[in-house]
Amino acid sequence: MIQSLKEIYSYKEMIRNMVRKDLRGRYKGSVLGFFWTILNPILQLLVYTFLFSVVLKTGIDKYYLFLFVALVPWIFFSSCLVGGSGIILGQKDLVKKIYFPIEVLPICHVTSNFINMLLSFIVIFAVVIISGSKITYAALYLPVVMIIEYIFALGVAYISSAITVYFRDMEQILGIAGMAWMYLTPVMYSVDMIPEEFYGVLTANPMSPIILAYRDVLYYGKVPEATGLLTSFLLGVIILVAGFALFNKLKRRFVEEL
């Protein structure tokens, strides 16, 4: 594993170029271009805000802000989970013709989506300020929360991308699983709305402490709960190590399967 990490590091320039290419080409040819990076979460925000503020009425103060600070991080994770499944398949010509450490492909994908999320946070901070809420010192914890989510998302991307090479139905399965996972995570609702008998689902969900941490920092303006974040960090490291090991084992037959 150490040797693989050294090899990946030696290809850091390739990673940088691939991330830049992905960001530039993501909306190439569209009228609004890179503006979709910001417009996409805003449109989702409007739909969910209408549904839960007007139709279902959650009664949560400044629901648009309550939702937005959780929705953007979730979109990042979902892109890594669902979109990550097609990483190797989408680059099969590159994998078959050129030698390079294939492990860089999930890194490029997750990093590209991570930068996308960072750009969306410009809008989040604007919404926080416009809403009259204050950005407190708790915002200093935001990079920590982001790093924890990045680690977990990268581990998931390694697993989903490797398995999909052998089991192509995984892309469709993860699409459904990702949607179900979102509803099992307190993205659109508060923790106190969860029935007591289902509270175990919340505690078993590794994304719950991460989403709640974003909300604590940006909506409530308080320091996130340390125990939950630490648990997510440790689980994220375990998933990343296990995912990296699984990817390394399965990549030996990638060319044959592609």
C-alpha cells in the first residue's frame, strides 16, 4: 500500500490536470456553463423548500437555510457515491491503453466534486448573511467537517467504482440506494422529527453526524458534537483503507473486464 501511495503522489500533476479538465468540461456546450455549479443546488433548494415549507410545513424557522447547509454537502456525497460507480467504466479507453496508477481516477472524481461543493459554499455564506444569521467562530470547524466527509466519500468511491467494473448493475442499484440514503439522513428534517423507534437508524448512519455538523456550524452557529464527528472520522478512515485495498485487489482484472 505504501508503494501505491508513493506512485499516486508521483502522478500529482496528472491528478491536477484531470481535475481541471473535468471542471472545465462538466458543463461545456451549455448556455449557462459553470454557473450550473451554483444554480443546480439552488433549484433543488427551491423545490424542497416549497415542498416542506408550503405543502408539508415542517414549521422549522428559516427552513431554506436549514435545508441548504445540509443539501449542498449531501449533493457532494451523492455525486461520489452514485457518480463514482462509473469512474472506471467512463475511462476504459484510458485504462486499457495507457499505464498509470488507476487509483488516481477516484481521487480525481471526488476532488472535482469537492471543489464544486466549495464553490457552492459561496452561495451558502451569502444566504446565511442575507437571512440575518451570524457566521460565528464555530465556522472555524468547517474545514474539519469537510475533510472528514472527503475521506469517507473517497473510500465509498473506491468501493463503488471497483465493484461496478464486475457488476454493471451497481450503477442503477446505487442510484436507488443513494435516494433512500438521503431520506434516512437528516437532510430535509430535524432530528426531533424522527420517531423514537427509528432513532437507531440515525445513529447507525455515518453521514448523519457529518450533516448535523454542517448544520450546527452554519445554521445554529455552534460547535459540532465531537463524539459523532470522531466516530465518522474513524469510520471514514476504515472505509478508505478497506476501499483502497479492495480497489487494488480488483484492479488486476480491470482490463479483462472492460
